Amino acid sequence: MLDLVIPRFHTGETLPSMLKRTAAINQLGPARSAARVLLNEAWRHIRADVPYGLGQIGSCLWDLFGDRMEVLFEHTLLNAFLVCMTPRQREKYLQRLSRRTKGCLLPVRLPITLSPSPFCEWYCPQCDAADIHTHRETWCRCIHVLPFVSRCTEHDEFLLNRLSFPSEAAERFVGNASQRDASIAFAKEMASILRTRCDDLSQFHVEEIHHLTELGYMQKGRVRRSELVGSFQRQFIHGFEDRRLSTLVSESHVLMSWLERLFRGHPLHPAHAALIRMLDIPARQVRSTIPKGTRLAPPSASDVERALQSAGSLCKAAKLLRAGRLQVERIARENGLRVTWRPKKIGPELQAQIAKLAYAGAQPVEIAQQLAISIPSVYRHLPKRSPARRSDSSLHVEALRQKTRAQIEAEAAAGSSMAELRRAQPELWLWAYRHDRTWLRNLSKYMPASERIQKQRPPRFPRHLIDALKVARQSEYDANRLPSRLTRHRVVRASGFSEYLGNKLIEQCAPEIAETFSEARRAHTTRRIRFGEQVFGLDVGVDAASVIAKCVRLRPETVSAQLGRQSGRANRSSNLKASVRAGAIGG
């Protein structure tokens, strides 16, 4: 590797202009050789955890190189990840690459390209100081932005946040000692894989498949993605302190979304090794948790052959492989495999026996018991004109009809209504409604009508508001000891409610309170009218009512009605006294 001086990549600068500047600074030849040297140097920086991604460098080199496929196969990880694809996916992807005239991105984005660039939220102070000393600027490191990582693997320091104060910077991941150790081990494992992922990928994949199979996360060439993520979550996400619950929820959400993105692209990713070594737990025989509707890779010919041999029929093999029946049949035909359908248990002789028993008047249940077959199969092969097919004229249905009528008539004789019968015995009512509807309608005319239960409407306001209003009314009454002072305005003001809410509570939810207010209002009105009579000394009449109304600020109708009631009571009392006096004299 040549010693190469790489200039700073300016914002908005294209890669060809950067190649020209690199060639001029290092006194290199044509741009093609400069691009090759720069690509090799960038790959070395990627291994050293410097954020030069292949998506940034490899996507703009098509004009400088003769063949774009040469760049992909020689200078990227395309060869390693083509192994993870099915033959059909591999063929389609290579055809799409060969048809493109412009640059294209890699099929799989490595963890190094998942880091936010150029801004990095989490950083290590010592790493930033070293980058400034070496490159005169800070670099964004992929291992710092991964979820579940709280310390720098090189300097063993807490990661700081550029968006928060220094006192709050070390609050990203705080747990007990075992969880902190797990976080540090996970970070070291990921850093190791990011640095050594391009050494020997074929051997790496073999070891990973073997380890996945031992732990029970590999089944028929597919990784149990949901089971792997669930085990990781159960072991390292749960069990934190309550005071860190908010940070835990956000961090676990980021981690789970990152893992789902990582596993959904392809089953064998280099970052699997970190999770697999962290999840060193005994293998468990559990069924696959792949959700329904997930599009899986088509099964291979060897898988189809083994499934056909073990299942015996095409439908059972398709269920075993979790694939479509037509897809499994097509793969079997293309590879020359023998396909057998499910053997039919009901042949011509059995169909003749079913028809003979049906015309003799046997019911489907009896036919199924005699011939040892299922009831749906009997219904499927019943003749159209057999008595069992015509359920309205069947003897069995007629017997059931008579039995049902007797039960319903007994319920009607006991005084039950049709609604009560429907609620008490829904199956009996439903059978009669389906098979004997006319008789049921005629009977309902003579059955007692159902009584509708009027539901009590709950109060529109909670009970505690009414209780608070009663307490305020009692306290106001105890403070004044005068019914005339017990007005709505005083009680509502003492309760603390608004005028609208207090009046609604009094009118709709507390009738006893409203009655108290009406009594207090009448007593206060009577006292004011008496005061007017004492002041003016007028006799009862229309003029007296108008004068008193102006004095005590009441309506004339109210005063005249009150004076009329008082005069009526006075006349009755005088008549009573006169009758008592007359009786005493006569005696």
C-alpha cells in the first residue's frame, strides 16, 4: 500500500474532482490509477473505522473504470452477499446491474453506512481529540452510534451527547453491573467484526451457519429472525430500573428497529456474529415465529425432495415448507421429482353405498358411522333427490320439529314471552326460526308480550360534584343561620364551581337542594312583603300590591299572589275562631 495523502472531502464536491486533486497532490498518473489507489486507501480506512462508505466511493467510479461489474466484484462485498441470495434473486439483481448506465448503490448497506454522516450525535472525547490531531477534524465512528453501546471500546469512556450538557451526557445507557458489562462486550464484538469483516467471508459464513444451527436459530436454511431478536430483547432489554424507563423505551425502540433492518435484508449478515456470541443460550425446539404474510425465499430442490419423501403428498409438503402448492409443484416438475396427490378415500363403490343408504332413509350421521368416513364427506356425496338431502321432508327433521314444538309450547304455558325464550334457550329458538318459522310466528301472537325494562339513566354529572355542592350548602347555612341568605349564588360561590356548572348541578342532579332554595326564596319573599305592609300600612288590594312591589323590588304578580294567599289564610283562621267561639257559647 502506497503512502497516500487524501485531501478533505468538501461538501458538494463530486468524486471525480476529488480524484483529480488527489492525483495532483500525490503526483499520480491518470485518473484511473488514482481512483484505484484511492479506493484501496478508502477500504483500508473503512477497516480502521473511518466513515468512507462504499456507497459514497463506489457509486461514482463507472466513468473512470471500463466495466462497472469489475468494480463491484473486485472492490466491494458483492461476492460475499450474493451467497445469501437465492438463484432467482441473484440473476435478477445482476441483470438490473448490467442494464444500468449510471451509478448504483450496493445491495446491502453495511453497519458502517448506517451511521449518520457527517454529524454524529454520540462521541468519545479522546477519539475526537485524536481525530483533530491527525485529520484536523472529527470523524463519525460507526461503533459510537450503534444502539445498546454506552462506552468507547478503545478508551473505555462514557459516550457524550453533542446535543446535551456535559452533566447529562453520560445518561444514554445506565443499568446494573451485568447490563453494563453486556453493553461493553457487545460494543467490542461489533468493533471486532467491523474491522475484520473482509478477511475471509466464506469461512465466516460457514462458522456463523454452524453456530446458528447449534443454538437452534437456523431451520432449513433460514434464520429464525423473530426468535433471535426476541431472545436478545428478553435477555438484555428488560429488567432496568424504573428511573431510566423513558431512556430504556427509546433505546430499545431504536435497537429493535436497527435489528429488524439488519435481519430483513438477508439472513446471513456479518453483524449476526455479535448477537450470536452474546446469545450463548441452550437451543430450544420451538416452532417458527415468522408472521403470516411474510414473503420467504422459495424452497430449494433438495428441500422439496425431502418434504415430498417425508410428507407423502404435495399438499402436506407445501404446508411443511410454508410455501404455495403451485410453487412446490413447479419446483418439483422442473427438477424431475415425482409428485403425488392426496389419495381419495371415497371411490365409486363407496359413493354407491352412500347413495343406497341415503335413499333408504338413513341420516348423514348414521351413514358416516356405518362407513367410517367423515360427515362432510357424506354431505359432499349425497344424491340431490335423497330424503337426507331434502331436510324439510326427512323423518329425522320432522321428529326434531315435533320435539321442538313441544318444548316451546311448554315454555309458553309457563308464562314465558318470546323474548325470554330467545334469551333463555337461544339454540332452541334459532332451530325453530330456521325450520318452523310460520308456526313460531303464529304461536308468538298468543304468548304474553315482553315487558321492556326501562333503564335508569345515570346522572349527567359525577356524584362527587353533587356531594361537594351539598357540603358547600351546609357550610353556608351553618355560617348564616338564615334561610333567606341561602341563595344559589352564595352556595355556588362557596363550592368553587362556575355559575353554569353550579346551576346545572342544582337543577338536574340535586332536586332536594333546588327544593331548599325554593323554600328559602318563598320565605324571603313573604318577609319582604310583610315589611312593606308594616311600612305603608295599606289594606290588601291591587294598589297595595303595586306599591309594595316597588318598595321591595319584586314583581306585582308575585306580591299579589302572596297577599292573596295570606288573606285566604287569615279568613280561614277567623272563620275557625268564630266557629270555635260559637260552639263554646252554644255548649
